[in-house]
Amino acid sequence: MKPGTLKASTLLEVIVAMVIIMIVFVLATGIFTKVIGSSASVKQQQVRSLSSGIIQESLTQHNWTDETVKIDSIVFQKTVLPYGTDPDLLQISVSAIEHGKEIGKSRRIVRKGRDDAK
């Protein structure tokens, strides 16, 4: 190096580096968005848990009637229907509805009079 001269990058090198950084940033943002979108929300997990609880309560109490339960702003509609040709098999379905929109659904096939699921 000669005295009084500075070593620096050219404008082309700076632009190429910025383009590479922007491409990496766009890819990372896309991956982050997909990960966030694919995970179950806290509300959906809460709805699944409450629906399973309603089904389990029906099993322990041998309650085979249709019911509607409101918890906070969510309405849970339980329906019990015969399943197949066996009169002892029942399908218990619980739908969670919030503001007129179904946000979750659970179902389980059980043998009437027993606590275990099929």
C-alpha cells in the first residue's frame, strides 16, 4: 500500500452484498411465516381440550343426550348418534362455534354403557 491510499470496496461489490442479504432476508421471512401459520393456536388447543373434556364427561356420566354448552364466547354443541348397525355403538361429536363460525370439532366412537372408546 502506498502512503495516503485507502483500501475500499467498489460500488458493485456493495450492491452484490446487499442483494444477497435481501434474498436471505426474504427467504427467512417466508420460512418464519409458514412456521407460524402451521402451528396450532392457543385457542384451537383450548377448544380441543374442552371438547375432549365434554366427551369424557359424557362417558363417565353415561349421558347419551344432545347438549349445548357455552364457555366464554364459544358454544359447544354435543350430538350423540348411533354408529353403524350395532345398537350399542354411539358416535359422540362436539362442535365448537364462535361468532357463527365453527372453530373446532371432535368426535369419538364409544360402546354404550362402557367407559372405553372403540
